[in-house]
Amino acid sequence: MFPDAARKCAPWIVALAITGIIYGALVAMVQPNMKKLVAYSSVSHLGFVVLGIFSFTQQGLDGAVYQMLNHGVSTGALFMLVGYLYERRHSLEIAAYGGVATPAPNLAIVFMITTLASIGLPMLNNFVGEYLVLQARLRELHVDRVRGDRRDSLACYMLWLYQRTFYGKASESVAHHMFDLTPREWIAIVPLLVLMVWMGTFTQSFLPPISTQNASILNQIKSPAAVAEVHHAR
């Protein structure tokens, strides 16, 4: 709506986006509650969306839109799986779990796939959006290669959640209340798992229409200098 103001404020908004990525990850890391941890991970993910939008590039906008779609799939699946755990144990506290993989191995596998998608493992959906956003930002800084070490270090909160919830020896109370995925739960979660793999491997099923629309948006928000150059060429 306000392209000139957006470009003028872009450095500040980019700084806030990076702050949100780091802050959301650090706060998620210290959460004792599963649902709060997943919620704060959303803050971190959506920081990438803002970062991509305010790159004002085709690649950055494509990555931002794709990341919004990815976020809806992977984080939605995480909330669903946390709900599955709550139905069994009636607690959202991470400390109330441990060793869940023993009585519920299929639930552990599905949770692991969703966790890896959330932290941006290649071949799964979140990787594509985050890669496009980071590549767009680093190209502006004239950096040829995306470095994933910082993002990987921030993603440890999800792996730590998984370790505390599913590894170790299951207590008697956990073993008593925990059961594996039911047919109804499989029906609900499988479409999301399919989307995670599909969006991570067959991106051309989604990116062409996204790119077309974003190209139209970019034409509307060209910088004054670019618009003047186009008129001069005409």
C-alpha cells in the first residue's frame, strides 16, 4: 500500500525480523510447555516471512509466500501432534513425558518427520522457503553461498523437545497412558505429512503461480528510480 515508505523503513523492519527470528528461538528453547514452545517457534518462522517480503526481490517474495504455506502445514501438524499427546497424558508439560517412543513408536516417527520439516531439513517443505529468503538477502550483501549454521543452531529447541519427550526410559505413568496412533489420528495427520514431502520435493507444483503473482506485485512497488528509468527508456 505504501511502497516508498516500505522501502524507506526496510532496514528497520529487517532488523526487527532478524530479532524476531532469534528471540522466538531463544524463548522457545526455555519453554517448559509444549504448546508454548511451538507457538514461539512460529514467531521465529514468521520472521523469515518478513525478511523475504522486505527484500523487495522476486526470490525473496517467492520464499516468503512459500514459507507462509509451509508454516501452516508443519506448525499445524505440530499442534495436532501435541494435541495427540495431551489426549493421552492430559498434560502439556514436557517434564511429564519421556520415553514415549517405546509405547508409541509410530507417533514418535510422525513427530520426528514433522520436527525435521519444521527446522528446515532438505527434501521437506520448510527448507525451500527459508533457503529462498536467505539466498535473496545474501545476494543483496553479495554473498554467494547460503550458510545454514546459524539457522541450525537456533533450531535446536525442536530437537531438544523431541529428545525430552520421546527418548529415555518411559515411566510407569507414561507407559500406562500412552498408546500408538489410532486409525482416526492417521487419517488426520497423513495428508499433512504428504504435503511436507510434496512441497519439499516438487516445488514446481506451487512456485509458478506464486512467482507470477509476486512479479505483478513487484511491478507495482518499483522504486522511484526504477520507474523513472522505465519511463526514460520509453
